[in-house]
Amino acid sequence: MRALVYHGPGRISWDTVADPVIEDPGDAVVRVETTTVCGTDLHILRGDLAEVAGGTVLGHEAVGEVVATGDDVRRLHPGNRVVVSSVSACGRCRPCRDRMFGQCRGGGGWILGHLVHGTQAEYVRVPFADHSTHRLPFSPSPDEAVLLAEVLPTAYEVGVRNGEVGPGDTVVVVGAGPVGLATVAVARLYSPRRVIAVDLSTARLEAALRVGADAAEVPGRMIAELYDGPGADVVVEASGEPEGFVLCTRAVRTGGHIAVIGTPGRSATLHLESLWRKNVTISTGQVDTSSTPWLMELLRFGRLRVSPLITHSLGLERAVEAYEVFSHGTVSGALKVALHHWRDDGGSGSVEQRGDSGWVR
């Protein structure tokens, strides 16, 4: 098959690699319909995650069709259309029993495109398939469905839920990238008094208004007013930048919450000398994707407005180009770049079963 392969810091290429096979009875092989590029993928490309080995197929978000399952898989069958979760869950360990799948101790957690081959490929092997995929009970657009793999659960679990957003709150989201914008959209479900988006990109600020922000600005007057006045009840750090975190500490009110949702690539300074008297709660977290079924129903019934998050759609074979577009999002206007695996059969819905693939044990 063809796949996007990481060869070390700064080096990726669209290569021919071995087809995935069923390696464990709990595995499934999924034909990728749509995948996407995440900010974490850019961190890998920059060499920030040294544990990612050269030769790894990148990507951890996908929507696709099951083509084969291991002997122990009970909830999936070939032909099922599924969301492949960014987090894999063994389903047996203590964290998994507590629905903390991101902390799985049984071989799961964030492994796709990290410790095992990922989703930016024509096919992907999904470990722990019964607990790491979600069957689609309706037919959303692939662009919207792929947001259920990571972006929407991260926004809800690590941002809105950890930040304890509630009715009447003032919510500030620092960083209007895909996850920050998803946080704006999900926060609206909790009837806040107002949601303010902050970013350096005017294009992203405009996108924030489209998904439901009441106001959007380059850091300036509104943040200054919050700092000098009552402060925000909840501030979500979604930029991953140290400066963004410092901005959050300035905007939050006494007794408020800071929910760190961005992926930091550098150290950030915690100014305890100015925070210790404010009774501020700071939360961090690895997404668990336990909320995916609930978010799926919200999407199904039109409660979430997320289509503006997908700004670019390319063929899967243009994955290298997608990284370039996404990495220069403030210039290109890219938020989320969707990569589609176009069917050779013209989209009829059938899946080819190549005899030499080794899919079925």
C-alpha cells in the first residue's frame, strides 16, 4: 500500500510499504476513507518526540471501512464504517475501566502514528479494535466524521469539561486553531455568558466568529479589561505556546480555571508569585475519547457546527503537501486539512480484497 512515512526530523515521504496484517486477535484492518494532519504530527516532524522511530507511518485520526477482523473482535464486521479513535484502549486495565483510555496500561493510549503505524495510509491496523473504534450509525460527511477521532473529544474532555464551563461563564479560548475552534463550538452547549477567542491570525479569528465566538481579537483590549477587571471564569490554553499560557494566567479570575489543551513544544513559565493568592485551578490532560459516542449524537442531530473547521481537502497521495499547507496555516488559512483516499471503483461502496494482503489469518 501507499503511506506517509516519517524518516527522522524534517523528513517525510509518500512511500510504498507493506500492507497491514492482523497481528493480534483483537486487531482490525480498516480501509482509510479520510484522515487528517494534527498539530502533534508537526511536533513529530520537528523531532520533538524522540520516541517516534524512523519508518513509522504517521497519523492517528481516521474514518474508514473495516475490511478484516481478528478472531476476538466481537463488535465489528467487514463493511462497517467506523471512526478510528486517536486513542487505543485495551478495555481491561484499571484506567480503561475508569474510562481513562488515554492512560491505558495494557498497551494502548496514544499509539497510532506514535509507537505503531498510523492512519495516513491506504489501510491501517487498529489494535484493540472493539474498544478503539466507533461505528457510525448515520452518514455524516467524512470531513465532519473525522473530527470525532480526536479534535472534538479533546475540545470537550480536556477543555470544556476539565475547565468546568457552566451557564453564565465568561470563557476565553487562547489559540484559534482546530482544537481551539472546536472548544468554542462545544462551550456554546453550556450557555456561557460569552466566549472570547484570542489568536494572532485574523483568518482564524474570523473562523472563531463563524463557529460561535461572541468576540475575537488579537491579544489586546479585551484581555487587558479582564486582567484589570473581573477576569474570565474559564480560560482554555489551546495554542501550545508558552506565551499563550502566560496570557491565560493574566486573563483568569480569582477562583477560576485554566484548562491546558494545547500541545506544548517548549517549556512554559508558571508565575506562582502572581498566581498563588488567586485560588486558580490549572488542569492538563491526555484526551481519552470516552466522549466520542455522545459527541457523535450531537453531530448527528445538528447540535454542533463544525464544518468550518475543515478548510482544505486533498487526495491522500498529497499528504506531504498537506503537511506544508497545515504547517503554514496562518498564511494559507488552513485549519484542518482532510486527506481522502479516493476509491478506485468510483465510490461504489465495495472494498477490494487483495489476495496477497495477509489481512485474514
